[in-house]
Amino acid sequence: MQYRVQGIVIRSMDYGEGNKIITLFTLEFGKMAVIVRGAKKVKSRYASVAQLFTYGDYLFFKSGQLGTLNHAEITDSHHRIRDDLYKAAYASYMAELTDRMLADQEANAFLFEQLRAALQGLEEDKDMQIIGFMYEMKIWMHAGYLPELDACVSCRSVQGDMRFSAGMGGILCDRCRGKDPQAIPLSAGMLKLLRIFAQADIRRLGQIDVKPETKQALKQLMRSYFDAHIGLNLKSRHFLEQMEKYGV
């Protein structure tokens, strides 16, 4: 069967002497794996369409688990992302998260547009961490792991100061905070940002000015939640953490 799709390359791996297998996150059908023959050769016309983060139109024939590329036209190569270590690290995290948390051929047009907007935001020098937080929330929402941010996860109260409990899966009010001694205090500003990350459309993201110490606190909060409820071992996250640790 022949497919014509809009796709973003979220994974690319060598296959044989001169070929690559790419995983496309497509608008129409979700994740699909495609062989790109000759993509490793220097003069191949398909080398560029097999690079990570490339967005374009792909035409391929598929009869089994893998498709075989017949033609592709690049809409946006996102070469500025690949040329920047930090941007590439954040884009790789979002791509790997998509690859690991979505099943094959599980279409999600909204999530596709969110990833496309996230990559465009990186190209436009918008805050990489904020984009990463927002896209992460979109993935969690899709997979049914979105934390409870509207009311106390224990008693449903919306009154008073809140804390965030990674283990219990959301915010806790003053009355219930003793149920998780590890719960993290939340300022009103941090809670507002978490709600924005969950609800806002990345396509409408402007410049958000967030203090470095607030971003650091949000990062630790979101990582603790990820580890408690999702627990995937992601190479791209480890690379990001190493960059942060050694100040690369």
C-alpha cells in the first residue's frame, strides 16, 4: 500500500551498509518506520530527508512492518536545531519521548502539531526549557498521566497554599499535605505556570520570562513526577542531565 504523509523524523538509525531506517511521526497515521535506501551515502539525494527533526512530505510503499521510501520533499530541515548542541539536546528529548510513549500508527493530529510548533519554537530561539515542559505535559496528557493541578488530589479542596506530590499525582492542600511529607511547596506563580504548561497550545507560545531558579524548581518537580509515574529510561534525558551537571 502506498502512503503520502506529512512527517517529522523522530528517530534515525543505520541499516546495512548504506541505508537508514527512520521513524516518522506523521500527521495522518502516527508513528511509521520507513527504510531510506542509500541515505548513508555522501551523494545520496535522500541523505537530508533521513536526518533527525526534518519535517516534510514523504511518499513510501508499505507491505509489512516497514515502508520503503519512494520520494520526499523537505518543508523544514531544522538544521539550526542540529547545529546547536542545546537545541539538539532538547529536540532529541522531545523526539525520544514521542517515540517511546506512542504506539505505532496511533494517530494524534494535535500532538503532531504540538511537536511541529515546539521545533519551530526552538528555531526561533524561544525558551528551550519552557518548550520542553509544555511538550512533556502534552505527552503526559495523551498517555493519561497528566497530574491533578486543579484541586487537591486527596480532598478536592481549592483553598489555601498548595504543595505538589509526585507520588500522589498532583497538588495537595494545607490540610492534606501530611499525607506526603515529600510534597514540594508551590508558590502561586509556580502553580500557574504548571497549569499553563498543561493547557496552553505551543503554537500560540510567545516569550515567557521565567526566573532561572523557578525553572530549576519546575524541572526537579517534573522529573520527580516522571520518575514516579512513567519511569522510562531515556538516553536523551541522561544527556541533558550530563550537560547540566558539567555546565556544557
